[in-house]
Amino acid sequence: MATTSLARSSLKTLTKYDSFLVGNSAYVPPSFESIATIVGTGASGTITFNSIPSTYTHLQIRVLARSTLAGNISTNLSLRFNGDTGSNYVSHRLVGDGTSATANASTAQSNINVIPISAALTAANIMGAAIYDILDYTSTTKNKVIKAIGGDDQNGTGELYIGSGLWLNTAAVTSLTLFTSSFFTTTTTIALYGIRG
Amino acid sequence: MATTYQLISSQILGSSSASVTFSSIPATYTDLLLKVSLRSDQAAYTEVFNLRFNGITTTTYSYTAVAGSSGTTSSFAASAETYARSGPTPGSVNTANTFGNAEVYIPGYTVAQNKPIGAFGISETNSANDAWVQSNAALWRSTAAITSITILPIGGPNWVTGSSFYLYGIKNS
């Protein structure tokens, strides 16, 4: 933020202004703002952002998450829009596991499932991380498309995912639900950001 | 606290257009971030969106990519290009009303060194095949500050109505 020295201010010149804004730089709001952050409870596998304001142009979800699912190194992190449980979702993934790269897809699903998160067999305190981007989420003429990058490294093994998802619906996004098998740990943090356009 | 992430300009197409240009980009930021939601009228599943800086059409661009599509992975590259290939986006054969989702990060756009570009984009469709997930590294071999960016399809000829383009400035202080 620009500063104005007292030597040039109205305090020095004794000039009277009718607005406190005179001499100050115009305030330009940031384009990237936090909407909400939800922390896992250890007793629920669902996190929902409701009543998402329509005042932004894009949404970004930032995930630091782990599931309590026993017997697994990693498990799903699924995404659903506006509570739609129909078979209206498509996912595509490019996966690297440190040895090779593969690509796969799933269609006619009841959720987008692109990036897995760490689960109970992963060593303690190792989390999965991901970022999801949803452009033009208030549009009523575009199906909603996400891109995502994330994964989890387990000190010798791990997986990286970059992927995409499609919700075959042109409705504006007003709620987002993320869910996993079993429960989100209390160390899980999922944050929703709004980006102005 | 300084505001580090600001919209510079946006364009949403009310009619189809062969290209979109952001001109007179201010030099007051550290990096640029471009977000695009694109669809081309090319009669194919996949279009490629390209960037051209400062209107330069010489063979000073190159790129390297990794991609996944139709159950296979690939990596490819090209040099001496006349634009910076930045990723996939749907063509007219993709599922209706479905646009791509991509962003391009351009660090140090005013610095007197060649300009590296990092891009991540996807082209979706309601099929196990014919979608693309891709990440590109590209290079413009010019030390000039970037003052304009043109986004154009490789096939096209046009970006369709509703395609949207958002240019952000990122400050490091």
C-alpha cells in the first residue's frame, strides 16, 4: 500500500478536504480471497461447503487431508456439486508412481474422483495434498469442469495425480461436497477460495 | 499487507473470435497468471491453445509436454515454433457446453531474460477416451518485457462464444 508523508499531507498544508479518501491510493480489492476453511473431525468422512457466494468468478479448493480408513495406504477423495448424486460425473487422470506413468478414466459416476489422499497404513503425520480449480462456476451455460493436481509421498513410495473432472450440468455451483472412505482425520484441512475475474 | 494477486483484465467472448489479445499489460507486477475456459470450433476432439507474446511471429518459441489421453501417456516437444503451445482444449466434437480449464504461469515477465512458461490444462468430454490432461513447459527466447499476450487456436479457426480469458498480475511484495 502506498504511503503519504506528513510533509505532503493536509496536516502540514492545512488544506481542508471534504473526503478522507483524498491523497490516498484507490483501494483495489485482492482477486484471491478465502471463502471458508473446514477442519476434519475424525468422526465424519464428509466436508461440505454450502451457500457458496456467487460474487467470485472461479473457485479453488486446497486440500491437506488424510483418511482413517484402515488397511489402506491411500483412498479416494471424491467431489460432488450441489448435492447431485446422479451418474453425471466423468473423471480423467494422469498418474505417476515414481516408476511409470499411466492414464485412466471413469464415466457415468456419481462423483468426480481424481486425487486420492493418504489413509491409515501410511506412516503417521503424512498427508495427501491437492488443488482443484473450477472456472466460471456461476455460469449457467457451461458444464462444470475441474482440473486438479495432487497426491501423496510416503518417503520412498507415492503417487502424483494430475486430472480433470466433468459435471454434466450447467447449473451454477452453490455447494461442494468432498468425501472419503471412513473419516477425515482431525489433521485434515480443506479450504475454499474465491477468485475474482 | 500488500495485495499480491490482482485481476488485470478479462475477456468473455460474446461471439466467436479467431484470437484474443491482452495488450498494454502493465509492468507493475512480478509474474503473470492466465486462466482460460476455452472451446474451439475445430471439428475435432482436441484443440491446442497457443500464446504469442508482443505480436512476435518468428520461430522463437518451443515447448515440452507430458500428457494423458485415452488410457495412454505421452511426452512430446517441439522447437522453432511461432507460438508457445500451452495445452489442450475442447473442439466442436467434445460434449456440448463443455469448455477446457487451463492456467499458464509466466514468471518474471518484465525481466530481461528468456521467458519460461508453466502451463497445466485439460480438455474434458463425456467419454473414457478423447479427453486430455496435459502439462506444458514452454519458452519464448526473447529478453523483451512482455507487454501483450495473444491466445489463438492451432486449428480453429475460432474460439467459440462463451470462451473466457482472465489475466492476473502477481506481486512478490
